[in-house]
Amino acid sequence: MKAVRQAVIDIGSNTVRLVVYAGLPRAPLPIYNEKSRVKLGACLAGDGIIDKATMKKALAALARFETLARAMKVDTMRVVATAATREAKNGHELVEKAAALGIHVEVLDGDAEATAAGFGILSDNPHANGYVGDLGGGSLELIRISDGKLGTRVSLPLGTLRHDILKGKTTKQITQMLRDDIAKAMGKAGFPIETGLPFYMIGGSWRTFARLHMHHSGYPLTILSNYEMPADAPEMMMAMVNDKDALTRSNVVATGRISALPGANALLAGISGLLKPSKLVTSIYGLREGLLFEQLTPAERQDDPLIAAARFEGERLGRFPFHGDALAQWIAPVFAGQSPNDARLCRAACLLSDSVWNVNPEYRADHALDLALDGSWPGVNASDRAVIAAALWTVHAGKRTLPEMLTALATPGALAQAVIWGLAIRLAHRLDGGTGGALADSRIDGDGTTLRLHLTGSAVRLQSNSVQRRLQALGEALGYAQAEILG
């Protein structure tokens, strides 16, 4: 899969936004993100007409963003408009005036918007099984997803700009309103409800709520991607969300989001009452990423986005001809029988293990830790990040004692396993200097009491005391009484 540069301009109800992505199509990495707060959707609460000043502002933003994208030499660019444009009485004027500027705007209908949102979640979590909610300024889309496919979906006129209708309503009343609106749009049996499944949240207001929950619970990271909350979090946080002074004092809620947060939280509580989800999962992926995902072939959609992203970054940042996959295969015999998710996290660590060589040696372990914890990695939760971080920390620190923050994110057993991955990778790096040149002429295995490193061909000449020490460290971590080099 070849690296490409792609742009999406999203004309939403609150903002017009440009995002430019680079990297592999299966794991696009945002490299530029800019928005203009136009508020096209304000008309939806009034006469339904976009006024001249707002129209002018929207067109100016479009002209700027299209020019920027061209200057960034994107391979593809897609410009889409959602609820505000399609529902405004003069939305067609925006499309026509954009066309006069040489900008083609696609107006997505409710189903297309819901489809893109669902695909956005699947681009990040291809095996997700649950419901997706995409809360924009003009509409709320609900989508059932499972086994990498989209199921039933519905678009409702319940965007943040329309939340005045929620004021004074209890959670039970909002839940009933959702039932009624869904029945009106699709019929009573049109949108099957299955309880006990995850609910994936898309939208700036819900991401703000998740950020507030992080702050309130003392969560050690600020990474919103796949941040999980209990289903009753909206009810538990209701008092704080409705306290403007408390929100201001928190220093985690942007001033522009404070007014929209109570309605977004009330709606989320109502959805929890409707779906009774097992958990709430925050997503930084959504409509824009879903539009890119739609363009992939069925085979490309099946690729693991984490592995694609780690492979791309590992090859870009490594010192020598890339061999991260070969390294993963080399250490695999030592960890036979591990779960599929453990195997993918181990592979990701292998792919990234040579990515901080240009950092001062005293700080490589810290930078490797940050790379795993803070990187824009798709398809991982906080525990997964911590596990990869533990492996990379061990590769570069050579210590089995991990930074304390990792223990707050993953279980002791998962971290202990990751440390052993790190020791195995560390051994391979020392054996051939990180070049991968000895992997074909060497292998590691054990017989119950002794861990052995077998060397053949030119790899026989690579024996050293430091290689023996690293083999010994790995053997001890695996519980072997002895470790020896044969060759």
C-alpha cells in the first residue's frame, strides 16, 4: 500500500474544517487540522435561511482551505456538507457559489452521513460490535455496527444547535423522545435495540464530556481516542456539567463548549437509557475518516490499522533497511500460545523498536515510552498503549522496573509479558546491531530448563559477552535456569 496525502473539507453545522492526512490509506495520520467557526446551522433554529454574512464567511473558509490543500499537494480532496446545508432553505446557494470558486461540494443526505460515521468507527476498530452515535450541530446519527459491517442506521434532528427541546426534560423523558423520533423516522421495529453493547461516541461536545470525565476521575493520560467510561457517567456527572462555574474552574472545557455541554450530556444520558450500553467509548474518528475508509477495497479494510501505522512509522524512523516484521517472527517462538491481541501488540512493539535511535541515549527509553503512549495510533485503548510502552521502555532502558504510570493503565500480568517482549527485542538488537542481518541465520528456543540461541552461517561470528548477558536476562524472565549460545 503506497503512502498518500488526502484532504477532507467538512462543512458542518458549527464549523467548516480542513483536515489533511498523510501516510498509508489504511492508517491515515492527520498532519494539518484547521477549523472556522461559521455556525451555518444557526439558521435551523430560526427561519431556515443562511444569512449573507454567514454565507460569506463559509465561502471564505472554503476558499482558504481549498487553497491550503492544493499548496500541500494532496493526492485527493473531498468537500462534503452535512445537515445545515442540506436542510437550509438556501443551502443550494452555498453549493452553487462554491462551484463558482471551482470547489465541488457533495451534500450528504442523512443516510450517507450516518454511513460515513459508522465507517469512521470501523476504520479505527474493525471488529467493533455495538452502536455508534455521531452528534453534530444539526443532527444525531445512530448506527449499528458488527463484524466490520454497518447495520441499521438513522438520522435524527437532535444536533447540539437544537438542544433547547431537551431543557426541563428528565432522562426518562429524553429516552422516550428518542424512541418516538426513531419510530417516526423508521417505524417501531425499524431500529432494533440490543442492550449490553458498547456505545461509540463521535462529536466535539461528547469529546469535551470525556475530557471532563478524565479530569474528574484523575485519569493519567489526556488521550481521548478509545477512552472508556461507565454507562452511568452522564448521570453521575450531571450536576457538574450543569454548573458553569465548575466547568470554567476545571480548565479543561473550552469556553465555546460550555453552553452546549449540558444538552449533549442530557442526550447521552437518554441514549444510555435507550441502549443500556456496556460502556461508553470516545472516538476521535468520525465522518471524515469514514469517508476515507469508504474508498478502500474490502481487502484493505481488513488490515489491522495499528500494524499498518506502526509499520509505516517504523520504516520511516528506523536506521537500517526495515525488518520489523522479521523481528516479530524471530521472537514469536518464545511466545507461542499468546492471544491474538497480545501477538498484535508484540508485533507493533517490534515494528517501532528502532524508532528513537536519533534521541540522546540517556533519553531514548523516555521517548520510546512517549511514542507509544502519545502517538496517533489507531485501534488501541489505554491498556494497549501501556503494554506497547512497557515493551519499548524495556528495549531501551534494559530494566524490568517500569514507570509507575503504566500500572494505572494495564494489568500487572500484561505489563510483565510486555517486559519479556522488550528483553527479546533487546537481545535481537544487540546480536546484529539492529540491522536484522542475523535473523535469517539464528533462532531462539527452549527445552524446559535452558533457553538457547542457535547461530549458523555468518551469524556464528556475532557471539559476544553482551549477547550472552542479554540472552541470560531473557531466560531469567522466562523462568529458565540456564541460557546458552550454540554455534
